[in-house]
Amino acid sequence: MNIATPKFGVGASALRKEDMPLVTGRGRYTDDVHPEGTLSAYVVRSPYSAARFTITSTEAAKAADGVHLVLTAADIPHIGPMKCQGVATQPDGSKHAVREMPVLCESAVRLVGDAVAFVVADTQALARDASELIEIEWEMGEGIAETAGALAEDAPLVWPELGTNRAYTYKIGDERATEQAFADAAHVSRIAFTNQRLISNYMETRASLGEYDAERDRFTLTTGTQGVHGVRDTLAKDNFSIDAEKVRVVTNDVGGGFGTKAFNYRENPLVLEAAKRLGRPVKWVGDRTEHFLVDAHGRDNVVVAEMAMDAEGRFLGLKIDLKANLGAYCGQFGPMIPVIGTSMTTGLYDIANIDVTVTGVYTNTTPVDAYRGAGRPEAAFLIERLADTCARDLGLPVEEIRRKNFIRPDQFPYKTATGRTYDVGEFDGHMTRAMECADWAGFEERAEEAKGRGRLRGIGMATYIEACAFAGSEAANLELNEDGTVTLYIGTQTNGQGHSTAYSQFIADKIGIDFDRIIVHQGDTDRLAKGGGTGGSRSIPLGGVSVAKASDSLAEKMRKVAADELEASAADIELVDGEARIVGTDRTMTYADLAKAASMEDRKADAEIVQDEATYPNGTHICEIEIDPETGTSEIVAYTIVDDFGVTVNPTLLLGQVHGGAVQGIGQALSEEAVHAEDGQLVTASFQDYTMPRAEGLPNFTFETRNVPSTTNALGIKGAGEAATIGSTPATLNAVVDALYRARGLTDIAMPATPQRIWNALNAV
């Protein structure tokens, strides 16, 4: 087989081919879709975090100008609730009882923003005006927002019939063996912290457009998702109890997802139901405040962790008690997020004994679900903050205690105490290289120079590992078109990552076609038989492998057709620059001519490569920070990342993923926090109160890879979409604590380490 090396194949820094329409205002997002006759919808939401209510009248709202429909819970008894698909297994083997979100609340609300009515009018302004005419009698109750206090004896109960705010208990490890490890320990280190609640704040707020075809008795939903098939199946099965073929879901451009757009939200069945009743398209567009209030939140864990060590600082056993805030309802995958996180609890370290308890609790807050990393950032933060604490307690350098406890290359494949099987890794290798790039050895001199300027300087590291591209597959379907272009159909969903570019590189590698003559279709259940969507960094490790295999199959068919037409052996045909050519001659045929000569079967190729185990990206982040003790403000002055992603598909795309992920993790460490009042009112419900990281506060990142190809992935790819978020939060906070320890002997600070918190810590009496 002869294929010329393409200019933009795998490994090349191809520029993103999808950017031109996006940066010139020609993108097509959900709110850009306006079918003729489209009506607008508004959701009436609870102003209280806990209350009982009665809707006494909707007549005035129904009679208001431009209003076409008002729905309450009484009008939609046939629509099922928003289903929880991630239920944890408790120590006795039972699955915990779930409390699921109704599409519209009937008589009680459990969070600020809970939906109680749905108004459809000619415009959103008219729908909003009419909503104020709905007569509602409220009986306020007492709410609870605090994770740590949810199980207190006097805590208000979110679900009184349960008699507790405990949703479930999950345990992993060997309690008896861990107790013995602690009994044998020479030292025990302990940390307690809150991994605070976050709000994803993607650029494009959610929107839903519903249409109904009465002749076919079929719904069409257009909305921004991270995978149309999952949303379709949930809508059909759980909300409407109909066959999946009765629902089409379409996703066009998506302005960011971060896990939060993976779910089916209550506005989706509402616009579909309204469209069916009215015989016209119905669109709901959320505003930024609604995003803060009702789109799934992330993190929100309260943790106590202890490490048992021998006299030399080797880790013997790990105990963790983690309380996870689920919010008022079980989110689509929410209960499973901390469970997934605990599976990565041991990080890169050889820890034989663990005892982990996770307690899910209900509070009167927005449900918590998957947010970039989905449990793995929480696990990495825990073990990397604890590693630093262990080092400090024993008087060891932070890098030394890591080296003592890293899983060694000769131990792979390595099965962790949580049941994960790591295939390969050279953990000391990337840490050492990161230290070289960051000039770790020269830090003391820089710290002295900063001290001379009245600044406190600190340096922190985090060595991380995550599980992603979980066992599974993603089908890829390729077609050679009559004009010589190639179309890929695949069931992942780009949210801005650059899928069209990356997938095109796999195809260009195999078929020798101009980069821009490859068309990538995602986001339409009518065009794709199935798809797993995008999440957990699965698109390229799973989808890319299938695309490469399908490309191989299509190339083989193309060579056979060309061989017949050119009267040559298929082995003598090369595919290059959009032509099939007999090697060493000027005898060629274009792909367009080849397509015309080929049967439809020979123009198509499918592949679905199944992966049996997750992949495990890992790496080291090093953050160097300066603090102004007069104001508490901090500045990241240097940031170094050395990652092991197995195989790099596109260095430019990879750099973008790493930069964006690192900024999200830094945002958690230094500025972002969703704050509730005691009763559940969200205090940080706008950008005036919720502090996002800004470009002006970030350094130029130093980034390189030190890749060890995965053995569980067919192409050696490990995935990179979440990795930087996982490593950056503990590295940044470790740097802050290092600066505070050097200045005042302080060993901890709560996240986010805002200027006020830093100033208060430095000036505490």
C-alpha cells in the first residue's frame, strides 16, 4: 500500500478549519434557527429555595396579549420527570432511592429557580409579562444549602418523607487492612477542605426549539448538546414514553459545554409539548441568570483525608470521608460523579490500603452533575494537597515524597486499590522534566529577589492522573461523494474543541485528500444511527480510532476501483492530492471520477473499534506565584506543564485544550465560587458576583509533552480534554500555600484563595 504523507495528517499542527464562520458571525447556534411562525417561551421559576405553593389562577395570563399557551404541572401528567441515570450502589448492595426533578413542580419547590409554569407567547417579552399575571400562593419553608451541615440533627429536610438529607452511602476499599496500616504507621497526616461549588459559564447559554410534525406524529428538538442520541433517548423513553424514532434531535454549533450540556433539561420536553399543542414551533432561550440558577453545577464536596506513612514517608494507607452535595434532586449522572472520582483517589501513588466513604446529601440547591473532569479533578486535588501536607509534616521536599511513592514503570500494568488498571506511565520522568522547565532549582533565588520587592513568592506542583475515554466505542461512517469530497458521519459532538479539524487529519492521513474537501457531520439523530456523544475526553481516543479504521477501509476500496479503471494492481495505486495514481507514472484519475465509477457500496466504509479499558493521561503542573501582602492580591508569574497524552493528534488543538483547561482549574483555585445564603438563595447569580478568571491575570504557559503511548487504545492516544483542569487547581493552591508557609508558617487556605482570604490569613492574630 502506498499513500503519500499528507500535509495535514495526524501529528501536524493544522489550523482549525471550522473557525472562519465562528469568528465572522456566521455560526449557526440554536437561537439562530427561526422556523416560520416560531413562538417564544418563558419559564416561571420559584423565588424560594423551599416552599409549598398553589397556583390559584392562570386565566389572566392566558388572556394576556400575544399569549398562546400556559402550562402547569396539572396540564402535563403524561410527561415523566428528568431521569437520574447514575445511581450508586450502597454497602449492603442496594441501589439508593432517587428523587428526580419534575418537568414542572406540582405543589412544592426545592430550589431557587425550580420551574412551576411555562408560558408561550408571540415574543419572550410578552411571555414574561404574562407570567407575572399567574396567581400563586406561596408558603415559605426552611431551606438548607450547606453541604457540611446537611446531616445535622436540626437541618431542614429537603425531602421530609426520607427523614434525612442523606441520599446514599458508598464505600470502597478494605477498612480492616487500612486500620492496620494506620496502626503500623510512624506518621499520619490529615487535611480537611471544601472543594467548592462551581458554575460552568459557557459562552452560549442554553436554548431549546421544539417542532412537531402532526402527519408523522414526530417531534424535532434543536438544542445545544454534547450528544444528540443521549438527549433523544432520554426524551423519548423517560419524558414521553414513546419510541426513539418519534424524536429527532438536532445540534448545530455549540458555544461550550464542559459537561453541563450533556444532560436533558426540563425546557426540552416543554417546548416539544407546547409545539405539539399549538402546531407551531416554540423556542425557549435562557438568559445568563437562568444559567447561574438552574443549569447543573459542579464539584461541592466536603472532605477529610488522612495518610498513614512509615518513617521514610512511604504511603501505607489512605482514609477519606467525603460528603457530596447532590442538590435538591438527583441529576442525570450526579450521584455517580463522586463515585467515579473515588476510583482515582490514589493518584499516581502506590498505596495498597484505602478506606473511602462517600455520603451523598440533598440540599435546597441546583443539582450537581458532571463538570469538566467529573470527579477526577476532585480526586486529584485531594491527593495532591495531601501529598504536600505529608511532605511538610515530615520535613521532606514535595518532589521527594512523590518520588518515594510513585508507581514505578516496572510495576505496570498496575491495579490500584480502587480497581483501576493503569497500563503504562513514567511519572517521575514528567515531574523531573517539568521541574527542569520551571527551573525549580533556581526558585530560592527568585523568592529572595521577590522578598526584596516586598512580595511573597511560592511554588507548587501537582502530579496527576485521570481516567478517560472509558471502555466503549464510537462508530464512524465515511462516504466518497460524487464531487470527490469525503463526508464523515460520527455521533460525537463538538462544543468548540475542533473535531472537524482533528477527524479530518485521520482521514487525510489515509486517503490523501485536501484537508478542506473533508466534510464532518455531527449532531443529527436522523443522519446518525447511534452515537455516544462527547464527554470524558472520549471523542478522539474512541472516535478518532474508528475514523482511522474506516478511512483505511475506504482507501482500500478506492484503490481497488482505481486499479480496475486504470488497469493496474491495487498494490500499485497511491492516493494523493485528491487523485488515485499508478505509482511512478502520470496515469491518474480524480476522486470524483473514481466515485462515478464505483458502486455505492464501494463509496462507503464503516468502522467501530471497541476499547475495553479506559486510558490514563497524566502529567505534572508547576505554578509559581507572587503575593502582595499589603492587599492579598496574587499573580501567577510562571506556569509549566509537562503531560503524557500518549499520542498527539494536533499540537495546536492540544495547546488550546491545555490552556483552556488550565485556566478553568486556576479559576477554581483563585476566584470562582458559587455562594448560597443559608436558606439556599444563590448570592453569586451574575458576573458581578461570580469572579471568572481573566486573560490579564494569567501568564504565558510553558507546555510540552513527554508521551508514553497507551496500550489500551489502538492508536496509543490517551485523551486531553479534561487533563489540564485536573492538574491546575492543586498546583495553583499548593503554590499559594507555599508562599503563605514561607511567610507566616501557614499550611492551608480555603478555595478560592481570593485576595481577601489571603489578606485575612496573613493578618490573622
